[in-house]
Amino acid sequence: MEIKYAELENTVMKQEERLDMIEKQLRKKNLVFFGVEEIEKNYEDLESNLVKIINDKMKVSCSLSEVESARRIGKRGDKPRPIVLTLTTTGKKLQILKRKKSLDGSTYYIKEDFPAKILNIRKELQEELKKKREEGTNAVLRYDKIIILEGKTSTMAKRQNHNKRNLSESPIEKSGSFSKQIQAHKKNKTAGIPSFFQPKESDRTPSNTLPNNA
């Protein structure tokens, strides 16, 4: 009985892994757009609005032929609903994703399309990821794992090193200029020593002049 239960449990686990893989593949070419005004009158308007944002705001060349599908998700409310955009190729998806920072300062932002299970895992990994970056490790979060990039320093660590370097360099520069002033002062002082021991003109006695009592 225990053997059958273990076999059944193993079968269920494998099925779950298979379903996770299928879902990952289905979402592989997806991006989720947030903050896009819900003003479209039909499906064509929705596609056109997204393509316009990608071309004009993100400066990524994208045509309607490169869009496989677009749909709003969630219930209607006060805020615009997110849009799941499916591209025809993973390459185009990555090209757009790399330019996500170009939307900073606008009402729009984009994220990758992950299943709820993966989103929870990524949320749990955020604290560990932050800690590794603070330690100087160049770590990135890819899907449901933290990946360490060898031979590189994290951006956070570079900033910290830069700040430390600035703090240490400033006093050195000041003390350096001060030491130059001291050295110059010593040099002038040294140059004045021989002249101090030289006799004054009034103290000199000409060699061809005899004393009065001679």
C-alpha cells in the first residue's frame, strides 16, 4: 500500500512539473503592460495603442504583424486593467523588455508574465537577492532562481565602492596640497640658512687695509 502511494505521489509530482513547463512555454513570449488608458473601442484599437507605445515611448521598432495577441485581464474598475501582450517571437519580447526603463516617469510600466506560483517564489527570493547584491555579488533573479554572474560586481556594490573612494580621496587631496605648502616653506627656510651665516658688509675687513696701530 505504501509503495503504491509513493508511486502515485511521484506520478502527480511529475505531472505538476510537466504542467509548469507547458505554462512556462505558453507565457514565454508574453509581456504585461500596466497603466495603459482603457480608451480602446475594439481589439484593433488595443493592439494599435500598444504598438504606438512600444514605438514612440520605448523607441523599439514593432509592427502589428509582430503582435500575436493582446487582451485585458481582471475586472473593470477605477484603474486601467493590465494588458497581456503576446509577441510572435521571444526575441522581440526580450528587445522590448530591455527598454522597460524608458517608461520611467510615465504612467506605463511592464513586467514579464509569470504564473502565480512563480510570482510567489520570486517574491520570497527578493530579500535574499538584495542581501547578495549588498555583499557585492552580481546576482540576478531569473524565473524562479537566483543566478550568480561570475567575474562581475553588482551595481549596488560599485556605488558603495565609489562612495567610499570619494570619502577617502578628499582628505588625501587636501593633505597633499597642505604638504606641498609645508615643503615649499621648508625649502625657502633651507635656502635662507647659508645667507644667515654669511657676514654682513659692515663686518667685513678688506685684506689690503692695515690696522691704525700698525
